[in-house]
Amino acid sequence: MGYAKVFEELTVWQESRIQANHIYSDFRTNKDFGFKDQIQRAAVSVMNNIAEGFERKSRPEFQRFLNIAKASCGEVRSMLYLASDLRYLEKEKADFLINFTTRLSKKIESFSKKLS
């Protein structure tokens, strides 16, 4: 498609992988299993939708999957606010992850617009 040979080369995928690793690490010992499962699944959805869309080898399909990835990024961010409210994370850590996720969401959107 011109911008990368494999999805692993995409900065948005690399950063979504970092985000997923943060989420798994930071919620590893959380006992609220419903919450933990939901935020982990949303984080994994970001990176997997980027990968799946790339592998479709169609710009319109890739953009559609990037939009899904961006939406999942929003879900992660929303849950991070709740994690902070419930004191599942210290405020500083929650703020770091919220900022990271906000930046990632903007990068996904920017990348999708470049594909147009």
C-alpha cells in the first residue's frame, strides 16, 4: 500500500502494542475481573484492528478498521478515567495512560486521513 510493507512497521501499531502492554501490566493484579477483561480486550482491539485492516490490502477497508481501532482507543481512555475514579490506578499513572491514549487516538486519525 506504499507506506509500509508489514503492519509491524506502522508507528500506530507499534504504539498500540505499547498501550496494550501497559494495560496488561498495570491491571495484572486487579481483582475486578469484569473491568480488567474489558479494558484489556479494548486495548488489544486497537492493535489487532490496525493489523487486520492493513492485511486487507484495501485502503477503504484499512480506513474502516482504523476507525474501529480509534473507537477502541476511546473505550480504553474512558475506562482509564473510571480506573482513576475507582482508585484502581494512582492518578499520575492514570493521567500518563490517558495522555498516551489521547495521543495514539490522534495519530490513528491523522494516519487514516493521510490514506484518503
